[in-house]
Amino acid sequence: MEKYFKFIDSINSFIGRYVSYLFVPLVFMLIFEVVARYIFNRPTQWNYDFTANLMGYYVFLGAGFTYLNKGFINMDAIYTRLSERTKAIFDICASPLGFIFLSLLVWAGGRQAIESLSIFETSGPPVYFPIYPLKTFLFVGSILLWFQFLVDILRRLQLVLNKEQGGGK
């Protein structure tokens, strides 16, 4: 089973590393807009849509990587004082809520992606920036996050069950 876990980890790690480079053009686009707006008094019409979409790709596709690397928040004041086994038990108890939320995100993201792709949705005037790729990647990113969440919970279950059976490390 660890082979499958590592496969999901490697997908999220690969995508997360490469998506992180989207932050560089995002910063340059924002600098460009500030210079155009405040120095030349010539704001662009396209920059807002472009940077918002770029940030969307960054967030949606980076979520699985963030979860893999424990980048989401915890109640650290309490959580860090617990043993690994107790942390695993807490995570397992909270996992149904996470599964419900992530499953709804996958479902709604899939519906949004299908609808958006079917009409080749755009942002509207004046730029008509395509939105359907972003909604598709929201769906893809939510699937990646769902699988990473599943892998983490299964690892936690293994930790708890191995300790209860006298095994473990």
C-alpha cells in the first residue's frame, strides 16, 4: 500500500514544485500593473484577470502539495504537545468532516468545470479572459487534495493500528 501512497505523494510533490514557479510571473505582473497605473497613469485592462487566474492556478494546484508538507494550520498550542499516536487519533476523528468537505469540493468543482468547458466560459468585457481552464484546474486540484488527504488518513490509521497490535516503530 505504501507504493500507492508514495505515488500520490510524488504526483503532488511534482505538481507543487512546478506550480510554485507561477509565483514569479505573478509578482512581475503585479509590479507591471503598479508601475503602469501609478507612474504612467495607464492602468491595464487585462492584468487583473490574468493575475487572478494565475493565483487561482497557484492555489488550486498547490493545495495537495501544501497538505503533503503539513502546510495547513493546526491548533499548534495543543497539537504539538501530543504524541504521534495521539495526533493520529485526533486526525482520524476529524477526518469525516474533511472527507465531507473535500468530497463536496470535488463534486462542485467537477460540475463547475463541466459547465464552464461546455460553454467555453470567459470573464466578460473588456478582456474576455478564458475561465474554463481555471475551473478545470480547480477540479483537478481538489481531486489531488482529496487523494492526499486519503493517503494521510490511511497512514495515520496504520500508525494507530500498528501500535495497538504491538508493532510499529
